[in-house]
Amino acid sequence: MNTKEIIKLGDKYLMRNYGRIPLAPVKGDGVQLWDADGKEYLDFVSGIAVNALGHSNLSVVRAIQEQALRLMHCSNLYYIEPQVQLAKMLVENSVMDKAFFCNSGAEANEAAIKLARKYAKGKHGPEKVEIITARDSVHGRTLATITATGQPKYQQGFEPLPGGFTYVPFNDLQALTEAISPKTCAVMLEPIQGEGGVNVAAKEYLDGVKKLCRKFDALLIFDEVQTGLGRTGRLFAYEHYDVKPDIITLAKALGGGFPIGAMLAGGEAADVFQPGDHASTFGGNPLACAAALATLEELIEGEVIEYTNVIGDLLYNELKKLSEKYEYVRELRGKGLLIGMELSIEGKEIVDKCQEKGLLINCVGGHVLRFIPPLIVNSIEVRRAIGILDEVMSEIKI
Ligand SMILES: *Cc1c(COP(=O)(O)O)cnc(C)c1O
């Protein structure tokens, strides 16, 4: 099928829950992507920070092929070899003690919310149920996670929402100091807000958040669904800070493109769930875990994360030059290969024109251009992307 035919069928048979761009990718290789009409793109979106190793990474492809031939699914009624290996690898490479596997970021955050409630009620009684999250956060699209998401636009029309959630401005310790209480069972934050505009948590802020959590025995949940697994130049974004969370949630990059989510917990939180408390039929199935194991091995043993810092610096410095060149750029921020360029104008025109010229980027919150290429992007690809962006930005009339 060509692009037109795919779009026509999609518009007829798919629900309209996405405002889709009229582009139909059919093949990928590394940072390259081809659409159904054979047009080539540099992919600086990476399936929304999912394809950390690029498209069709051979180690991941082989792991999936081999596991599919052996055993695809058997349920969590039994022990699953790739699942226990993946748990071991995540625990040994983090400050966490135990893992639970699911299929998405929203599910990982749901699990974290349930765990926090169970932990607090068991220890402090039925009143300790409140969860504080940040404004401009994004935690998923299930009912509990849109409620955790500190943006009304995700919630409107879906009320009644589950109770017990309150919101504070991000990076504002005073606001959290006022909001937290003995009833708080958890504080849930993204170390860098991704969808909310690439907002980086200040060091002093997270230090202060941790102290407040400890004072009230509230669990600190880091939603690392987007920042986790090398994206920020560390395996986990918490490593940029001196703060140990109680729970970390993961998804996006974990399976190298294959769907899988995880919740990691440390200390007392690791032993809260008892048999029957939580479950997922597909969660951590052999195929997903084999893909994730291959991804993690490549990230850690293939020195991809060290490389991310180098190439991230190059991209940041090149974007910095554009920031200084064009007056409508307000700020450049981010870590590793999670970079946001805040504009004083809408970003859509730039995104569309870049796409016409063969560069895929996206825009969050209306006016922040987000750059999240695969972590294996090379300097030639970075320079080509910058060339296209420069050309497009120079044509913008304000
Ligand atoms: C994408 C994202 C989610 C939701 O993940 P899904 O897999 O779409 O459910 C949750 N939190 C953060 C920080 C995300 O970026």
C-alpha cells in the first residue's frame, strides 16, 4: 500500500484518538526511516524515545527471533528464565532490589500507585493514601495515571477520577513543603519532564523532595519511563542526582522497540506486594524480556551510554548555535539525548517543514521542539539534522 491508501484505511477503521501526522513509516534501519512511498527520513523522534538502539538493531532482532522460536508466552503462573535474568540485570545496575514487569509506562505507574497505597496503609493506617505529583507531568492514560498526570486536558471528560491526588508546581520545594502531610503516601515525579516540555529537575529540589518524603514516610517514585535506560547519558536519570528513589518505573526504551514496562522498588517497598496483590497476564513474558535483555546488554556492555554523553554534547552545542542565531528561541535544556528547545512561537510549522525536508522531530506543549534521536546517532547524522533545522528555522517569519 502507498501512504494515501494506508491513511484512507486508517481514517475509516481506526478510532480518532490520535491526531496523526499523515506519514506511514514502513521500514527503519538505525536512525533512518522510510515511508510507504519510499521517502527517507532522519528519525529524531525514535518512536517517542523508544528505539534507543535505533530501528531494527540486530542484537535485539536476533534475541526476538531466537526466543520466538523457543517460547513466546507461558504466563506468570510459572517462573520465566529471561524474566528473572532481566530482573537481575536491572537490580544489579540500579539502587533497587526487586522488579515487577508489565507492558507499558502507564501500567508501571499504576503498579507504583497501588504499591505506595498498600505500603502506607499497612504501616500507618487507612488515612495515608494521598499521592502528590507535579504540574505538567505525564504519567500515562489509564484512569489512575491521567489522574496522576498534572494536566487537566488529559482528564477532562473522563470524570469521576480516582481520589487522593494533589498537584504541585515542578521544581518548587516550597509548594511541596506546604502540600505534603502525614496523609501523603507517595510523591511521584519525572526527574526530567518529557512530554511536559523537557523540564529538568534542579538538584536542590530533588534533595529537598527526598528529605520531605523521609520525614513523612512517603515513598518517592521516579517515573523514568522516558528518562530511563541511557536517554539522559546515565542508565537512570536519578544517577545525575544524589537521590535514591523508593520506586522507579520504566517502559519506553526498555524493550528496544518491543513493548514492556517495569516497576523497580528498593528497601521496604520491594517487599510490599504479596501473592495475589497485583498481576499481568502478558507482563514480563519471555519474548518481551528477551528483547529487553538484549537491549540492556547492548546499552551497558556496548558502551552506548558513554557514547550518548559525547554525541549528546555535540547535538546540544549545535542546537545552542541555532538558539543564539534565532531570536525566537527562548531556552535550550535537557541532558544526554533528551533535549528541548523552547520557542516564543508555536513549533508546529518548524516540525512540518523539517518533515518535508526529511527530518522527524516533534513538539511538546505547543512550543518546545524535542530532540530524542536513537542513542546510536552519529555525528554525520547530527550535522545533517542541524543543517535541515537551520534551513527551516531561517525561513520562519515572525
Ligand atoms: C510515555 C510516558 C508514560 C506512558 O507510557 P505508556 O507506555 O504510553 O503507557 C508515562 N510516563 C512518562 C514519563 C512517559 O514519558
